[in-house]
Amino acid sequence: MSADMLLPRLGVNVDHVATVRQARHASYPDPVTAAALAELAGAAQITVHLREDRRHIQDRDVQLLRQTCQTRLNLEMAATPEMMRVAFEVRPDMVTLVPERRQEVTTEGGLDVIGQKDALKRFIADLKGAELKVSLFVDPDVEQVQMAARVGADAIELHTGRFCEAKTADVRKDEHRRLVDAAKTAVKVKLACYAGHGIHYDNVHDIASILEIEELNIGHSIVARAILVGMERAVADMARLAREARQAALAEARR
Ligand code: PXP
């Protein structure tokens, strides 16, 4: 295995470039342009969430990204018939199924894979029947991860929100332990393991150093920083921090 394969892939979520555009119903800033700049700066994937209410990313963005994305396109979506049709048409490199509530400011929790196992199994089978790959966004809960494997997912994305938002050292430690346990379980049940939500420049270290995590999807912190320093520098800084954390963790594991 080459050293590069052990480094986490950085997926840059450009939803909030579209949030700024939609605030004025303007044609700029264009998330498609932002995605190209992110790729130039080292993003290994572009992630977008096409929400039912189209509050940020629009259908046109997803279609253009499919045509222009030079790396991988990860489409986050709810498990609905409408989104199934979009996935069939766009054919992203990964479909990430997320729970969606209209009133929420952002995705609040992971999917309840256990509670929705039969519906998810059918939905995933239809996507996989069209040769699409499917990841499930789940809380770092061992039983949810195990069920993700049973319903046929290829991967899980661990919800890192609770870890990232922890207010005390104890909660932070507990949440980190949950992420580690869930990541190890994913590998055991042969799921690729990704992580995302709330990851910032000052907490990426503790997540990127979990060796089982192959991919990080990061949006708000990068777009927020890009407003001040530019997309290329914002992405390059994050890619470097993730790489350095992983290299240090690998060196430690080999000792
Ligand atoms: N991964 C998933 C599944 C998400 O829903 C989101 C938020 O859209 C992200 C990653 C990115 O989260 P953030 O914008 O907090 O970095």
C-alpha cells in the first residue's frame, strides 16, 4: 500500500458557497467555480447536499459539477423517490444518504439505520442495482454501523458533530472514544469509513489521526475561511493539517 493511500481523502463541501449566492438569488459566487479551485488546492472530492427545499445547492449545480468535477463527486441526499431520480441521472461517484428535516439549520443527527432498516435496504438495493456506491451518514454508534453493513451500504460517514461541539474535556473524550469504536467496527464489518460535520481547523487533528477513517468531508469551516483568505489557501491549509495529523498517527502506530 502506498503512503498516499493511508492519508485521508479531503472532500470539500461547497454547499455554503451556494448559501451566499442564494441569499441574494444571484448567479455568484458559483459553487462550481469554488469546486474547481478546491480541486486545484488539493481537494480529492467535491461534496454537495441537494436538499429537498433547494436552500443552497440547486439541480443545475449538481449537473454542472458532474460535468466539470475532476476528482470525485459525492452527492448527499435524503432517501426519497425524487432524490433517487436525481442520483440515477447524475451518477455521482458516491451517494451519501442523510436524514433531512425542513426546519433544521443543518443535518442534525445521523440516520436511524436500525429503525428504517427495511426501507433503507430497498433504497440501497435500487441504487446499487444502478451500479451506484452508497454511504450512510450515521452517529458513532456501533449498532448503527453494524446495521449499515447489513442493509448493504458500501461505506459509512461518521457524524463528528457531537465531538466537534463538545464543551467539556470529558464529553470530548467520550465522543472521541465513540468515533474510534465506530470506526473500528466499520472496518470489521468491511465498510469504508468516512467522517464529517463540524470539522474545523482546530479539531481536524483528532479526527484525521483515527487511522480507520479514509475520508473527511468538510464544508462550513473551509468556506468561512475562504471568504477571508481565498478558497485555495483555505483548502490547502486544511489538507495540510489532515495530512500532518495522519502522518504523525501512522508514525506512532508503527513504533
Ligand atoms: N457530511 C455530511 C453528511 C453533512 O451533512 C455535512 C453538512 O452538510 C458535512 C459533512 C459538512 O459539515 P460541515 O459543513 O459542518 O463541515
